[in-house]
Amino acid sequence: MTRPAWSWLCLGSMALFACEPEQPAPLQNNERSPNAGIQPAPLASPKALNAEAGSAGGPGRLRDALPAAPTVPRAIREDEPIAAASAEALLPESLELRARFQWADLPATGQVRELQDASLERIQRRTVLSMGLTLRHAGQMLLRFDSAGFMFPDQSEIRARQDLLGHILVWPKGSAYRTLPLGSLRAVFLERRVDVTPLMPPELRKMGQSRLLEHEVEEVELGTSQGKLALSLAAFPGFEGGGQLAFLVEKLKRQSDVGAAPFQVPPSEARFLLGDWPPQDPLLADAEALASLRATNNTHAKDNGLTVFNNTDLLRYVLIDATPVAWVLPGASLRIRLPEGRYPIALRDFLGQSVLPARIVSVPTRLVAIPEANAGADPESKRSGD
């Protein structure tokens, strides 16, 4: 039923309850009620219902007139493929957003004047964290990565549908997919892995204010079926910790002519892959742009570089002058070929949970990211050949 039809129905109902009908004359004790002879209508048999539905345009008309049974969402498992959804659930209306993630706590730029601005801008355009997000009226979601700056390839996708708890990661062109169980997206973006304990939504109880260690604190309690956690929260100016990740919507429009195929969970021709990730080069910047970051006549510049060892448990982005040029998996290392010279280097994770401050290093060198508890939030570096 269209919205105007619903509006007229509501107005009609309001008028029905607002108007007082003319009251009939009271019955005398010896008068028979006019409704006394009314008998209840006989129950219709299934055969009669089917016959009536056939005369009204087929069984589909009868099915559409009945309320749909509620669907209980099913949790996605990492080790099981997903059955295709019924085509009846696919509706054309959708809402499309153009958006991007933005790190709001990037280090200051311009610390090394010898860097070439044109090369940095070329890398920035390639690695801007842009995406398209489409929500369908039928309860489907499609998030497409439109950048080389993510830990997934350009044009890879995350899809979801309302009868499933969790998501799927789809390879570019829909050739394959893997499942992402409920609560695993944080680990996917922080560590590029899903084999962690799924998150369990806690019940939050505010327990009031108190003082602890000469500071005003807020007492809260988080509880789940597994137990309870009591926290004393205090604000320390200048020690907020972590970074920031903003989600900026740049364009919003309603679509009515988008086909159903791009939203299928899973894609019709996709292979289910257990434990795999779509191939992605951890070097986000192309070799030519990296080689031209500094004006140099050194013919052996391509053989020099920065080697990053990530000894933490988070995926680390490597930033040169606040521009992401690569990412390094937890426990892995990566060599970035750069011309000799000085560079402002910073390391951070995608969500801003851990941001290691920028420092000036001289390439060639090795940079080691170690856990903040041991490093004082400062990576170690060592000149190659020392």
C-alpha cells in the first residue's frame, strides 16, 4: 500500500472515532434485539480460500494479504558458506552514501622541506579512504572500498543482509567471499584477522561519582553472562590517549533503479573461501611516486629504503609526512624503497587505538615498532649498516 493510501486510511480511522453516530431509541423489555438473529459466519476451508485466491489473481494475492512471519536472524559462522536469499526479498529502493574515513590526529606536515609536494599529493589522492555505502529497503547493505588506502583491494566489498548476524567480505568483481562473524569487524580493521572472540554487548550501569587517587572518577559497571567488570573512569587533560577516526558523509541520494545483483549475499558466482583474504599489496604508493619523494641524482636510490618491523599485535600503517604509504601486518616486516635522506615517519593503526608519534629518520634505516608498554610509545630505529 502506498504512503498516500496509508494516510487516507489513518484519517478515515480518526474520523470514525471522532464522530458520534446517531443513537438508536432504547429497547423496551419486551422487544427483541435486532442483532439477536445474526449468526457467526462459517469458517472458510483451505479449499475455499484457495478458490477465492485463484479468482482474485492467484495465490500470491492471498499470501501478500497475510502478515509475514518474523524472521529470526541467524549468526554467521566463519567456517560455513551462506545460502542465497530468496528473490522475493529483493526490493529496488535504496539509499546511497558517498563517504570517507579521515584520521583527525595526523602529525604536522612540512617537517622536512626537501620532500617533493607533488609526489606526496599524488600518493594522497591514491590513498584517500573513500567508499560507497548503499542501504536497500529490503534490509541489505553494500560497502564498497574505492581506494588503495585500505588493507583490502580497491573495489572489494563488505555486504550484509537483515536475516544474518555478521558480514561477508567480497573479492573485487565478486569472484569469491569469506564470512565475518558478528563482532569481528573491529579485529578485521585492527589486525586483518577474524579468529578472535566475538564481542558481547554488555549491560552498562552507572554507579555514581567518587574520588580515587585525588581525582574525580565516574564509577561504572559492565556486565554480561560471563561476568562483571567494574571501572573507575577519570579524565586527564593532555592524556586522552589513542587517535581519532572520523566518518564523513559527502553525498547522499535515493536510488530506485539499482538492480538486485550487486547486493546478493553471497554473490551468485562467488566461491566461498575459508580463512583467505583478497590479495593486496601492502605498499599503498606506487614505486615511481616513492622514488620521486626526494630530488636526487643517486642512481642506486631504488636499492635503499626503510625497513619496518612490526612487533606489535596491531596492523600498522606507515606514514611519511602524514601520508599513508604502506601497512605492515602484526609480527611482519616490510621494506619500502626510498631515496636516501631524511623523512618524518609515523606509525598508527586504522582505528586510532594506538598512534606512535612521528619522528625524523634518515634512510636507509630500520624501524622497529614494539609494544607501547615496552617502548614508551616510541618506535626504535637503527641506521642500516650500524
